[in-house]
Amino acid sequence: MGGYDELLAHFRAVGKELPRSKEGLAAVDELMDGHPDRAALAKLVRAIGMFYGDVLTHTIPGAHWIEEDSPCVQVNRTTAVSVVFVAERRLTMGIPTLMQNYAHVLEMVTSET
């Protein structure tokens, strides 16, 4: 779906790529843990959420974007992930990390099958 050009630009500016994979999520977690300017990072929260959603839709069979008040990804019959909310919580609370959230989503998807 996109919507994270600012995040890609940030990574390119420091000479890094941002793969649409769990490795990309780990790179974003590292960015969030080590970024000294929280206000600047807060400006990237929506982009981080959109990136997380794209990782979900590209790595989980059948996951797809759905229309709701905020961007969500339907990951199985009963569960949708509010991806911007996940990013906001990661910024404000620190946990769960994107990797931890991703692992939890994978567990839910696996347990359903």
C-alpha cells in the first residue's frame, strides 16, 4: 500500500535499505530505540505503521488492507491489526517492539490453521 516514503528516505539518507521483511522491522525497532529526537521520530509514526502493514501483507498469506477509521491489516478471519496504533504504542511505551508484535501476529495466524 505504501505511505512510508519518509521512512524509506530516512534509511536511504544513512546509507541503508529497508527490506519489507522481519529484518526491516528489526531495523525500524533499532531506529526507534536509538533515535535521540523523539519529536522527529513521532513525525514518522504513521509511516512506520504503514511499513509494518506492508510487511504483514507481504509475509502473511491472505493478509490484506481493510478500510476502517485507521489503517488496518486483516491477518486472519477474526483479527485485524491497527498498524498505526501499533507504531504509536511502540513509540510511547517502548513495548511491544515491532518484532514482538509481528511474532504475536504470526502465532495467531498459525494457531488458527
